[in-house]
Amino acid sequence: MKFALFTGCVAKGATRELMLSTMKSAEGLGIEFVEMKSAACCGAGVVSEKNPLLADALNARTLAIAEEQNLDLVTICSTCQGILKKTECHVDTDAAYKEKVNNVLEEGGHHYAGGKIKVQHFANVLGTEEGLKLLREKVKRPLTGLKTAAFYGCYVLRPSELSLYDNTDDPTGMEEIFEILGATPVYYDSRTKCCGFPIIMMNKDASHDMAGNALIDAVDSGADCVVTGCPLCHLSLDAYQPEIHKMNKKGCSVPILHLPQLVALALGYSSQELGMDTHVVTTTGLDKILAQ
Amino acid sequence: MATFRIKRYNPEKQAESYYEEFELDIKHGMTLLDCMNEIKWTLDGSFTYRMSCRSAICGSCAVKANGHSLLACQRQGAHLVKDDDTIVLEPLGNMKPIKDLAVDFKPFWDKIDKINPYLQPNEKAPKEERKQSPEQFRLIDDSSTCIMCGACYSDCNVLEVDDNFLGPAALAKAQRFVQDSRDGKTLERVRDLSKPGGIWDCTHCAECVERCPKPAQPFHRIKEIMTVALDQGVTNNNGARHALSFTKSVKSSGSLNENIIPVESVGIFNIKGLFDLLPVGLRMFFKGKNPPIFHKSIDDVEDVKRIYMELDE
């Protein structure tokens, strides 16, 4: 399996452990990633607030680069995934708009044709028949006894017509991966909710409250850890967990993992090799559970 | 035979709500509302909910089915039966139940009132009608389809934690006037809508898009107001500064500079705001999570800059 890897900005910045563990997962699974080094930021739905055409032009340029590489595009961030799919939809469903966007790209030597490549989150790739087969073959250290709660991230689920999950109100894609890794999935209501990160600069209390409610729900449902496919969710749930504790009368401390970290743990990599020591909330408890 | 697990509430008889189960044979073609009527008419006449048109026009029969809001008359009952042969019915969220599935819509309507939901033209009324071109109408076509059912309000993730948020329905209604070619108060409107509780408090979860039974799809309308607010120069707030800083960062390097964005979002002269950023900043620094101090540009960033130039940004 070979893909064009759209890293997104945060995996190169505040969550470099996501990039590290993605590459370790790929190495362990034998997946080849070709990093898209000239692709611009997806805009995270924020650039489009300023200028919707600009956001679509930048993202259509990214899709065009993947077409030039003749590789399906893989994201490792729920937000990047949702935003790229949104542009794909805007451009593919309106021929006149596509022409307008391509006119902007032309001078840079790019042209977005459409329909040539797939845009998938890494979790979607692992959830394909081929991906699940690969996981089954490569798991070296089953995560037996680890109660694992998925936190999907809004943008891979909604709007549902852009999602690659069949049932966006009750998705099972991440939980199926957990089971193959040997972990025990924990189902809880908040797993499809918002982490609050997009308003962390505008309405801090509401943002932390949203994250806190999700964490309490996961812990009350028995989770040892929360696993997310979105680095923004990771920042909200992990880096701000001390603030969340202060706000919530009912305290809870739970480690937050990136999906590739969980995968790579099962492939036999150590928590240090996956940058888990850089998390704000310690993950040492997980090593103890896995050592039992 | 399906089991309807219905959340019942009658404060005149019992302070706490409880769930009651009803067995019903869902006949071919029955909507969820048909099922609810059947339960009321044949099994328990005290079962209370709102309904009227049965045609997804009046917006009265919105309820939560299996945890998510929808219009009961717009969905087939059989399609909602879960694997365990049940359908769970509950009142809409983010509003107080009055009895069974009927909730108090007062906060919903109060917020609609807050956005001045009427045309405010600058000039006097003409002798004949005010005309709009198809292009002008297209801007407000989607938001004008809102039937005020409250489905978006019910499942809004922000309203679950902050009553002050105007909410998706009121903001979608606001877009209908912000972008109405006949309205003369665009600037005043976007100034009001940029205050705390307004457009910038939307968390992009798109639950409202998912629940909206019409093309109104509030999240998309909220984004349209944001663009108008920025175009109108209403930028003295964290949300607008965040959007401007983000857009500028991508222009200069092709990627996001996470060290700069928080500082520019709260405002570089906002001492308290900057001070508030310190704990998480230091925490991340000591864990080695801080983004690289020397921000690296993507390859071929010149092409990104060219696109910005071409689009006047």
C-alpha cells in the first residue's frame, strides 16, 4: 500500500508525536507514505471564514498534487480530512466553479481533474478489508485488557454526506481497529461529540466544558484511555486537561492517545518510541495495564 | 413488533422523569409520528407531544429518536428501529421538558427575537414591492427554508454547556437578514452577532447541519455571516483576529504557525489574555510539545503566495 501523506500542520508542530507514531505504524505495517511537502495547510475551516474561494483553491491545489503523484491521499487529522472532502465536494459538483478554481491554479502548473484519487483518513485506510487484514497479520503485542474509548472528531463524521463512515451517529470503524489490536472498545455517548477546540480562543470555558464532559463520560464508561484520530482533539483533551480538571467538580484523569500510537503499540513499539512521554497527561498507567 | 421506550414526564404527578415501554406493530409506510399517534390513540391517551401538519412544513413534531433530534413526521418508523427492536423517544435537548416530549421553547424564541428577525431597510417603503434579482435571493434562499423546529437547537454541542450562545436557528435566521439585499443594517447586525454568544462561539461541530430537516443548515449560514463580518471590518474580537491571523500565517509559510496564532487571536496588547495563555504554553514547553520556534515554510510556498495575490488576499 502506497499513499500520498498529507500531514497537516499540527502533526509537524504541537503534536509531533503524531507524525512520529504515524511513520512507525507505517513502517510496522509495510505501508509506504510519500509526504506531500508542497501541500499547503487545509485552512481548518478558518481560512474559508475569510475567503471561501481561497480555501477551496488551496485545497484543490493539494488534491491536484496528489493526482500528479498518482496516489490516493491519506490524512492523519480529522479536521484536514473533513476540510479536504468539503473542497472536493464544492469543486466536483459545480463545473463552473471547478473551472474558476483551476484558472487560479493554472499559473502554478497545477490542474485538479477530480475523480482520480481517494481522500481518506488513516483510520479509514486501516478500516478497509486490506487494512484490517494487514493489522491482523502484524500485531505483535495484543493490547489485552486495555479498555479503549474512541473519540472520532467532528470533521470525519459531519456533514455525513462527506464522511467515509457508514453510520455517523453510531460509527464502529475505530472500535473495529481496537478489537483487532486486542484492546477492548468502550462505547459511550460522547465519542461523536465536539472536543471544543475550535472555540478555545473565543469561549474558553465552553470549550473546556465540552472536553470535560466527554472525558467524564469516557471514564464513567470504564475507559483506561481515549484514542483520537484528530490532533486538535488531542490538544483539547490532553494539553488542556489540567484546566478541564479545575472547571469540573468531578475530576478525572485519563491519558489521550493518537490512533497511530495505539496501532504502533500493538505492533511492538515502545511508548517512548511513539513520543508518549511528551503528552501532558502521563501514559505510564497504560504500560502497567499492558504488562499485566 | 417494536418496543418504543419513551421518556415520560408529568410534574403534576411525579417530579422525576422515567421511561415507559410500549409495544407496537409498525405497519408499512408508518412515519414515526404515525407510530406516536397510534400509541396515543390506542395505548395511552396521556402521552403528550406536539404535532400539526404531518408534512414536514410546520416544524412542530421535532423529538429525539435514539439520541438525535429529527422531525417525527419526516422519518419512517421502521427505519429507526435499532438492532434490539427498540426505538428510544425523548424530548428535544437544551430545552426544559413541560410534559413528556413537549418542551418549553421560550429560550429558543427569545434568541430568535434577539437577532431582530425583520427587514430593516434604510429607505422608505416604495409604492410597489422591493425587487431582488435571482442572484440576490439565492444568498438567502437556504436560510429562509427554516421551519423553526428546534432540531438544531436541541443537539447543538455549544448550547449543552453555554446558555448564552444564540444557537444555530437564530444565527441562520440572522444570515437571512445580514445578506438580504433590501436590508440596511448589515454592519450593525454583524457587530451585534460578533459579540460573545454570537457567530464566533460556534464550535464547527456541524450537528446542526446533520439534524436540520431543511436546506437551512445553520453552520454553513454562520460561516457566511463570519465572512461578511470580516469583509465589513468587524475584527475587534478573538474569533475575527483568529481567522485573520490564521489566513495570514498560511500566506507567509503555507502552513500554520501555532506559536503566533494564540497570541494574535487574543490580541498582542491584551495583557490578561496573553497571561491566560501562559500555563498551557509553559506546560507544553516543558513537555517538549511546543511548536518549533523557527517556523518552516512548505516547499513551493511561492505558489501559495501567488494564489493569495490572485485572489486579493
